[in-house]
Amino acid sequence: DTEVTQTPKHLVMGMTNKKSLKCEQHMGHRAMYWYKQKAKKPPELMFVYSYEKLSINESVPSRFSPECPNSSLLNLHLHALQPEDSALYLCASSQDAGREGYTFGSGTRLTVV
Amino acid sequence: SQQGEEDPQALSIQEGENATMNCSYKTSINNLQWYRQNSGRGLVHLILIRSNEREKHSGRLRVTLDTSKKSSSLLITASRAADTASYFCAPSYGNKLVFGAGTILRVKS
């Protein structure tokens, strides 16, 4: 298995909702990442997990809460989001943080209404 | 900012021509990676060049790295319509990969 699987592919949520994005990989990678991408912009790093521990939080607002239940799974819990949080959320994994190529999932397109 | 800067922002060429994209970065890196993205979906890793390497090839791709100038280039030879996509350079700083603004490549058939 050489894929990163993200669910759901599309999500529409209200500003008072709580939802979660899920990411799964079975390549034995020990680093996993969340990126946010707005239209016509490059992906922006949000979080880095290395060996299931949060190693980087790029000053992301607390309404985004990451969780790494095990080495194969990465979640992003969303609460009280704003319309400007609408974006494509990309999950990626790699063998080692920053030292090898990343495998990206196809993303979750989030719309906050 | 650690973000790489790329030029050109957009490039339009005929099928069969070569395409060159350039990337500059600001501080020391572990490696530099190039990615392709189609239609705003997931990114595909193309090639990684380490800081002690100067040139690397993969199929029709050739990447160079000049650490003294803090710059890299990606050459796609004999382009095809299927190469139409956005291309991003991504310098790696420790355990952070930071994406440049990207080059939109359009290959006309």
C-alpha cells in the first residue's frame, strides 16, 4: 500500500459545528503532516507529527486540534471555524520528518458556511 | 520567511519543448524537493536533491542545486500535454518542508 487516504473528500460545515478530518497510511512512515492550501496558493504547513508526537505547530489557531492515535492515523478536529478557514486540507506522510519525499493524500475540500 | 521563491509564475510551451523552472531559498537546507499538483488536488513527489548533491536526474526530469547561490532549477525535457500542472519547489529545513509559490506550466499540444 503506497497511498495516503483522506476522508471525507468534501466537507461543508457551519461555524458552530464540530467535525474531524481523517488521514491514514500503511507504509510504515513515522512522520505525518497537515497542510492547508487556499486557492492559487502553495500548501502551508500546519502540524508535524514525528513518531506519534507533535513536533511542530505552526502557530495554528486552537480551533484546529490535531491528534495522532497511532502511527498509521492522523486526525484533525475542527471546532468553531470561520469562513476564511475554507480551504483544501492535505495530509502527508514520510519515512522521516523532512529528510525523504512526502506522500500526499488527495485532500479534503472544506467549506465553512 | 523560509518559503522558496519560484520563477516564472507561469510558463506556456509547445509539446516537445523543454521547460525550466527556478527556485531560490534563504537559509541552509537539508534537501530540496520538487512536487507536481494537478487540478488543486494532492501533490506528487517528483525528485529530492540533498544539500551535498549538485545534479540529479529522474526520467525526463533534471534538477540542479547550487547551495552557494541558494537556488535550484527543474528541467522537464520533451514536454507532453500531460505535464500541464503546477510545480512547487520545497526546501527542507530540519523536519519542516516549506513550499514555494509555484510555477503553473501549460503544455500545448
